[in-house]
Amino acid sequence: MTKIVQKNARNTLGLAIATIVAGGTLSTQVLAADSITEAMTDGTAYGDFRLRYENVEQDNAADDANALTIRSRLGYNTGTYEGFSTTVEFEDSRVVAGQDSYAPENAGYSIIADPETTELDQAFIKYSNGDLTIKGGRQVLTLDNHRFVGHVGWRQDRQTFDALTINYKLSKELEATYAYLGQRNRILGESADKDSKDHLLNIAFDTGLGKLTAYSYMLEEDNGTDNALDTYGLRFSGAADIDDGMKVLYTAEYAYQENESAGNTLDTEYMLIEAGLVVSGITGKLGYEVLGSDDGAVGFATPLATMHKFNGWADVFLNTPADGLTDLYASVSGKLAGGKWMLAYHDFESDEGSTDYGDEIDISYAKGFGKHYSAGIKYAAYSEGDVGVDTDKLWFWLGAKF
């Protein structure tokens, strides 16, 4: 962590020195120094806190898990000088009142993926000039709907990347994003972080009827083995008004993946079809998602995704089964008493063969209070099929942002 902070500090100092040298006169030097100092001191500090209770019950040998944790996130955004700015952010997750009856904190219990940890969450230098934005350093990165690249913000220790990202808006309708990831900072603390050599390219075009996105995500862990995971895809998502208070929603996506391991390359496919209707503030959706399989040898993988968002909140399918996974789902959501509610149902099967992977019901309600506070409750109930383990998960949380 110290090395990253020192590196960012050296980069900022280098910018200041270069500006002074280029000034040419004492008055220009003083003005530049004053401007840099003003940008550094006239920034914005912020805080984000979440206290959460989680309970997990599984029909297996593991004991029921209970965790009460608080996540604290403190950061500072500097002002801007000549298009440059800096962000530094720290994150800490702690057990509260000794409520740590869960793995990995203690063996023998069901897993709750919120270990105690303190780390540098973000530390990057940003350059913006009109339609061009460049970030270098540790940062949050999300693309599209988080299906392939996300921050896993549901967990107390969210996912970030040590990366260089470039976003360029070629026109009002067209923009491109490229990122090189040198390290994946995972949700289980620094010991789980992975060195990588990932190249991400995402090009989005607003057609007027919806956004058409083409992407190429070439992932590789930097561990001296053959482990390339290359994904190429197209996504189209949009909405259209059909009457007062009524709107149709539509999404279609296809991706092809090459999974290289131990000298072998396996091919899998991904498909998503989703339709929705908004009527008087109530949104209903029906979708079918397929994470394919290569003849039962390996399933389609999305290792950088916010996976809690997909295939049920019980997180039974964080890793796609070798036989692949199909998810036929329906959801309805709306507003109630100043908050938002959602109810969803998933029916899971294998892509190869006809294995019943069970089904799941999810329900949630969340509400904000004033400008800074929020609270919520969420419940997931997964029922096993031909394989699997009955799993119930319950969450309560309180949040505050300043």
C-alpha cells in the first residue's frame, strides 16, 4: 500500500516540477505552484459507512453463520489543475460486538465473504480534457451492467483494479473505453489479490433505439501458466415509451469465449434475452440467460463480474458448473413508502444434459432517509434440485454517506 501511495505522490510531484520548468519566469513559477497547492487543498473529503448483519443457513454439515460487520470508507478528491486531479481512498471492514461466527473468519461455519481487512481501496491520478479521460492507479472500474466487469459493491470489501483506463467520446453517440489491469484486488482482502495482464476494450454506440456495445475482454493471470480467458461479444439494450406511464424494456446479448488452460483451448458461449414492461411505476421483467458449456468440460466464466447481481442473491452459482447454467427468471419491482422493493424468481438447469439445478426466490426492500442515510432488508431462499444444498440468506443494513 505504501509503495502505491509513494508512487502517486512522485507522479504528482513530477507534474508540479514539469509545470514550474515550463513556466519560464519566476512569476509563472509562483503562479503554477500556487495553483497546484490550491488544487490539492481545495478538494473534497468523503465518507461511506455500512453496518450489516448477515445470516446464512445451509442444509449441510456447516454450522449456521452469523456476521455483524461495519465497512468504513474514507477518501479525498483533490481539485483540478490543468486537467489533472487525484483521489485517495481507504477502506476498512471490522467485526462488531464479536459477531464473527462465519467462515473464513472461523472454520466450521457457512461462508460469509466479508473478512476483516484494511486496505488502500483507491489511489489514482486522473486527467480530463474534453472528451478524453485517463486514469492511472488503483481504481473502481465497471462496464455495462457489471456482467463481465464490476466492483462487487455488495460485499464489504469491494473489488478494484490496479489499472490504466482510457475513455474517449468520439461523438455524442459513440465512445470507447480501454483498460489494462495489472492487478485484480479481490473481495477477500489483499491475500486474495491476483497479478494479471488483462486487456479490456468496450465500444458503445447510441442508436436512438438503445445502446449497442461491442466488447473484447482478454484476461490472463500473471502466474507463469497458460490461463488465457478471451471473451468477445455484442450487447443491445434499450427502452421505448408506448403510452403515458408505460414503457417497454429490451436487452439481447451474445458472447463467445475461449478458455485456454494447460495447453488446451475450450470454447463456450453466452446468451441473454430479457424483456420488460413498466406500468404506473411497477417494472416487470422476464429473462433467459445461458452460460454455456464445452461438452461438460468447462462452463462460461465471468471472473471480474459483480456476480451477486446475477443468478440469485444466494450466490450459489458464483462459479459456473462445468455443465453450464441456464437461468429462466422473472422479477417485479416498484416503490413503496418512499423506498424500493423487488421480488424475483429463478429456475436453474444445466446447459449440457438435463440436470435440475434448483430454484430461488429473492426479495428486498431499501429506503433512504434524508440526504445521508439508508437502510434495507434482503432475503434469498435457494432450493436444491438434482444437486445443490438448500440455502437461506438474510441481511439487514444501515448506511451513511457524507
